[in-house]
Amino acid sequence: MSEYIITVDAGTTSERAIIFNRKGEIVNISQKEFEQFYPQPGWVEHSPLEIWETQKFTINDVLEKQGISAAQIAAIGITNQRETTLVWDRATGKTIYKAIVWQDRRTADYCEELKALGHEQSIQDKTGLLIDAYFSASKIRWILDNVEGAQERAEQGELAFGTVDTWLLWKLTGGKVHATDVSNASRTMLYNIHTLQWDDELLKLFDIPKGILPQVKSSSQIYGHTEKELFGASIPIAGIAGDQQSALFGQMCTEPGMVKNTYGTGCFLMMNTGGKVIKSRHKLLSTIAWKVGGEVSYALEGSIFVGGAIVQFLRDNLDFVDNAPDVEALAKTVDDNGGVYFVPGFVGLGAPHWDQYGTGLMIGLTRGTQKGHIARAALEAMALQSMEVIDTMALDAGIDQKELRVDGGASANNLLMQIQSDVTGLKIVRPEIVETTAQGAAFLAGLAVGYWNSKEEIQSLWAVDKTFDPSGVNVSEIKKRWSEAVQRAKSWNL
């Protein structure tokens, strides 16, 4: 029997290939960053070819580093940055435009027009989403409008649309499979999460030909096999989930009411709501978590656009630290934030504000402000944004939270986790393996090929590394001043 699972983790700033063993442990990782393009303020693009070439490199690299062959891999799972939009020529496999990234705001005005025309309620009812440039539909519309002849070619069936999972699946299978899973489909603003179908009325509203859309499958099944010449043997691709849904599964938040927060480029909180769609009254998203074994699980989600990216900003733009983990030590050089608040609205504000015209803001600076105060404010920004979403989830679901499971790179920051516990009043639980986004996709792929036999078996593999409990410090002033700072950052770019 094959010994390992590989997860293809297609992130926003890097591609990774991670080998997992039967205990769900990481055996080896290969990671490589790729270029970010910012052609205009608020625009963010990636090179689709670079995404593919980088991902292919990491798979070959991790196999070589571990000294194993593709024949020893039971299956590949894919997890990906969601909403990022690609359109390509079915015949040549070449994209007709760069990938428009989920962070991209170029379609904000178009989305405002849709709201003004009264489409917000019907779109939320069908998709569980709010009208926003974040999602794929308006990005597809922009490509079809702005690439010469694209609309006509789409109508003639010559073009294919996909999120990054679909693009990689297409490339891995040599163009044989054009598919996605329910979790990624539910992020396009074109998929009806109740009927589990592409919605004809929404396709008509956006004037998007149905023929460009991928087939929608469950999150745990064999979609196809890799081309043999890519890695030396044909490997089944057997699990797909958008990164946040994959993290929810990796955290084994499989019961209604369980919540996780992934501290990646953004911060993404997700609550399992079981087989029930809970419609948010407070600007959260209702989304599909996964479909496994014929059963669909739903979730409530709060998407925070800038999480760990605030630390990257301190590192790359301001030269505060050489390496992202160093921000914890810098923040510890001061006892508090010194009155500094940092609202990271670099690409607008996500949940629960959904302000497309918000901006980044740093306020409370004095002659006594030091780098440590700004570093502390940056960590607090991640925690306070997350707190807002957790409070909103409790209102929507009517469930008082006791525990928050955390993962992602920044969850290794002990100071951030303690701040998170203090401002939420929750017990913070960090698992031994914080790469739960990749782990979730591995679990989904492994279930599909019998590498693991059941969710119960996988549950037994999940283990706690460290917990953080509220320290009892008074955070009422921090919460109050944070709220005031957010209000000042709103609608700046109107």
C-alpha cells in the first residue's frame, strides 16, 4: 500500500507541497514564493503559468528531498486561495489574462451598481454571500469585458473558468478534467448553496455563459490522475477544498458550533453549522464547508482581508524586522500599544464591515511612539478584527463560544494568541500541527482512497500543542479605541 499523501497548498503568496504520513504528521515540505503584481492601486494579479510552474516544482522538490517516488503516494489533495479567478483557452490551455486575486478591488464600483439595482437580497439568499469584489463573479465579468473577443469565445464554448484548484487540476491531468468542489464553487457568487447547482438566474445577471464553468464535485473523491510524465507515476487527485474549509476539516471542527481561526495572509474564522444554512443578519457569509460521503456541511464565515499580511507589511514595506516571526520579540519590547492603533484596511475592510472603500490607518502616534508600539498594535489588529467576527458569529448562531481553535503561520506567535484570548474571553487551542489547511486536504484525499477509513480515525490523530486562557487584564479601553479607529478608516477612498 502507498505510504504517503501529498497536499498541494496553493496560497496567495507561495505554493507548497507537503507530505503527510498515516499519523497525519508532516514528513517534509517544499515551499516557493511567486511574484505579486499590482498594476494599479487596488489591483492584485498573479501569473497563472508561474502558479503552475511553481507548484509543479514544489511537488517534484518535496519528493526528491524525501527520497521517495510518486508510486509511494496514495493520493494528492488540493487546497487553494479561494475566489482568485482564471480564464483560459480550452484548446491551448493558455490563460487569456492574468489571475485576478481575491484581494483585487477593481470591480468595487460594478458591485456597488448591483447593490443599487436591488440584487443584494437575492444574491445572499441563493449564495450565502454579500455582493463584493472579493468573489469570482465580478472578476469573470471584468475579464470577459476587457479581453478582446472573450465574451464571444466564452459563448462559443472555447473558454474555461476556474479558481486556482480548477486550474491546477486541469494542468495536473493534462487538460482532461475541468472540475471544482462544492466549497470553492460556493465562493464564486454563481453557485446556489441550497440546490447545489450553478444558478441560471445569477449567470444571466452577470451575463456569464454556463459553458465556461467547471463541473462541481464533492470534496472527497477521485477527480482524475496526474499525467505520468510529470512526476514519474500517475497519482490520483482525490481531495479538494478551499483553504478555509480545508482548515476547518483539518481542525476536526466537524460538529455544529465548533469554530476555527486561520491566521494566514488574511484571518478567516469559520463556524461549522452542520447540515443547516444559517443566514447571517450581521454581514457574515453562509458557505459550504464540504461535501463528504454524500453529506453537505455548511458554515458561517467571517473573512478578514489583512491578517498575517500586516506583519509582512512591517517587514517588507517598513523594514521593522528581517523575518516575520521577529515581530513577537519586537512587540515584547513594550508593555502595551502606547495608544497606537493600526487598522490594516489596505484592500478595504472585510467582515463584519464590508467597506470596499476603507483604507489602512495608523492613529495615536506621538513623539514617544516606538517600533515596538506599532508592532504590538499590528498584533492587536489581528486579534481585534477576529474578536469582531467572533462576537458577530455568536449573534447570528445564538451559540456562546467557549473555545477557538487556531492555525496558520501567525498562530505560532504566543503573544498574539494571548492577546486573542484576552480580547475574546475564550480559551485558545493550538494543535500540534498548525498546518491544518494542508492537513485538511490530505485528510479529504486520504478518505477518498481508503488511506484513512473514517472521520473518527482522523479525529484520533488531532492533538493539542498549547492552550491560552484569558489573563484577566482589562481590555475595555482597547476595544473602545479600536472601534473608534475603524470608524475613521471607513469610506476613505469614496
